[in-house]
Amino acid sequence: MNILLIGSGGREHALAWRLAQSPLCARLFTAPGNPGTARHGTNRPDLKVSDHAAVAAFCAAEGIGLVVVGPEAPLVAGLVDDLTAAGVRAFGPTRDAARLEGSKGFTKDLCAEYGIPTAAFARFSALEPALAYVRARGAPIVVKADGLAAGKGVTVADTLDQAEDALAALFAEAGAEVVVEECLVGEEASFFALCDGTRAIPLGTAQDHKRVFDGDRGPNTGGMGAYAPARVVTPEIEARVMETIIAPTLAGMRARGCPFTGILYAGLMLTADGPKLIEYNTRFGDPEAQVLMPRLASDLVPALLSACDGDLSGVSLEFDPGRAALTVVMAAAGYPGAVVRGSVIRGVEAAEGEGVHVFQAGTRAEGGDLLAHGGRVLAVTALGDSVTEAQARAYAAVARIDWPEGFCRHDIGYRAVAREAEAAA
Ligand code: AMP
Ligand code: GLY
């Protein structure tokens, strides 16, 4: 069958690479795509993803048997609803189901109703009661905008002043909806489950590095690197997450009339009281997909088809169990602030090799050159028998890339590497 992938980031390059390997995939199209996805299929930058009728017409014309949606915006805009209504098989949640990512308030209410462990919270639509609440609770405390904010709507306030400033800034906008939460303490991990509306199967774990600088300093970003698996999520914790977080979420979504089909990505805090949900995303992570895909030993396409068809009962996903994967994001100087585009990147092919992939995100091909064309530009990924080995191989590959205008963190995977050193000692 022919497959259409929606998106243009490093996540989509990793997905394109994986999807194109499937014996079930005849032709792969990516809209809009990037120079990385072009290596595994045909880019369609001309196809306007926000024009759902145009996407449906393209699918009919090209005999598309499966649409895979990478980013959250088209999900929240209802692309899957409109394609399904047009008779096109599309993988991902409906608009209503994507509220798990699109509305923090919706998710928090679901957690309260179904006893899903999460931070204690309150919702506000006016400044004064929110200020009174944070003054009563004290710092540290977490202030979040309700709705999609690309990770930038969250303030983990260490002081009451910071919390008050964050509230003032959010309520400066008319109609603001704000969630104030208890500050959870522990280690964070990303947990992925493939869902068919009723059932879920684990799709692996990873740890992202959200801050821009080494040592988890500086502002939050979309993610500066990741590794998989996150061994802090032991098999016991995984079972607990499936039972206390994922399963009741699917039951709650069914009860609300919007069963969840797609990737449920739970951001977890592993607290002393057990795993708690920080937030949901309703898609693959970026850069987490760049470490999940290389470890996946099974064909992804039949699993996605079974999920779309509402029956994952016969599906199991195998991972290369002994192997770890680690990805280092190379970003343009200035990221996550304003960046200059157009600098030349050399050495991508020299960096690639057995078990090493350079997934492209914000890149552009011009006259035989590869140019930087965004904030996060490359995700340099390596496999290894341990996180320590994957880290060494990924940084060796980074060293082969000649891009003076780019930068990366130098400590991706440090927690796992320290743990591996401790275990070996
Ligand atoms: P979010 O956009 O909700 O994932 O939040 C971004 C980051 O803020 C998370 O990855 C956490 O590091 C942090 N965070 C969010 N909520 C909490 C919380 N309740 N307690 C502690 N940290 C949090
Ligand atoms: N890496 C964080 C995200 O994809 O949301």
C-alpha cells in the first residue's frame, strides 16, 4: 500500500525511515517533509496539510492506504476525523481524543474522575482567585496555561514571586485558562503506548532532556536529546503505569464518547509514591521517536493498521532488548530563541554508518548543499549495547559533522551513564 506521513521534523524523518522499510509499504509520501524524509520517499511540500479536503483528495488520487500524522497541530485540527469521514484510514486520535494533549484541564478532570495519579491541581479563569490559591499553597508550585503552548506555557516556580509573575503574564491575555499544580519531585520519563480505542500495548520508554544547556540549565526547549530505554521504568513500574494510568485513561475516553486511538505519550514523574502523570501528548515525541524507532525490531506498519482498525489483540511489538539508543540534537545558535537560517552543514554522510543515523529536522537542500532551516536541525542517533556505548558513538558522529553555527548539549544520557557506571563498579 501507499502511505502518507504528515510532518517535517526529526520525528518524521525517523518515522519515514521506519515506515519505508516495511514490506507492506509500496510508496511513501511525506507532506511537507524535509531533505531527510526525501531519502525514503517523495516529499509533497505543495500539499497543504491544513486543507483536509485537499489531503483526502490526494489520498484518493494516490491510493493511500494509511495516513500517519506526526505532529499535534493537525490532530487537534481534526485531520483524522476528516480523513476518516472521507473513507481514508488515518492513524492518530480524533480532535476530541486529542484534547488529552490540547487541554490540560480536560486531562486533569479525567484524572480526578478516574483516580489516575497526578499532581494535585486547581483550574482558574481569573487572576485574583489564582493568586489567593498560590499564596495559600506556597512555593514551589507549578503554573500552566491550558491549551497547546509548545512546552512554553509551564512555569515551575521556586518562589512565590515567580508564581505570581507567571500568573500575571498568563492572565494578561483575555480569556486565559490556567492550571495551578502541586510540584512533583522525582525523575521524569516518557512512556509510550500504542492504543486502539480499547486496548494499549507498551511501545517503549525514553528520557528527554528539555533544558537547552548541559546540566539541565537554561530555558525549556522542544527537547535537546533523548535515550531509550529509560531503565528507571522497571518492568514493575511499567505494569503499574499500564494499570493505574493508561488503562483508566482509555476507559475514561470511551466513557466520554471519544475513544483514544493512536500514540499515548505519558510524561511521568517517578515519585516516592509511585509513577504520576505530568501530562499527556497524543503523538510520538520528538526527539523520542528518533530513539524508539531504531530499537524497534517489529514492522511498525501492521501494528498501526491494527490500531486504526480497532483491534490490537493479535499484535506484539518486539524491541532489540539488549540495545540502547541515544540521540543528540544539534540546534542552530540562539535556539530556543531566534535563530539565523541558511548556514551550511557538512559531513552528515560521513557521520552515518552501521547503527548511526542522522535524522534531519530543520534542514533545507539547495544547490547540492544542506542548509540549516530551523531551531532544531539534526538528531544524531546511535545504537549501542549500553547507553554509555550509544552515547560515545553518537558524540563521535556529532564530531564528524562540520557545522560551526550549530551547537548541542554534551551530556545527553548522563543519568543513565552514571547508573551504568555505578552498576559496573
Ligand atoms: P509540560 O509541558 O506539562 O510537560 O511541562 C513541562 C515540564 O515542566 C515537565 O517536563 C516538567 O519538567 C515540568 N513540570 C510540569 N508539571 C510539573 C509538576 N506538577 N511538578 C514538577 N514539574 C512539573
Ligand atoms: N520531546 C517532547 C515532545 O515531543 O513533546
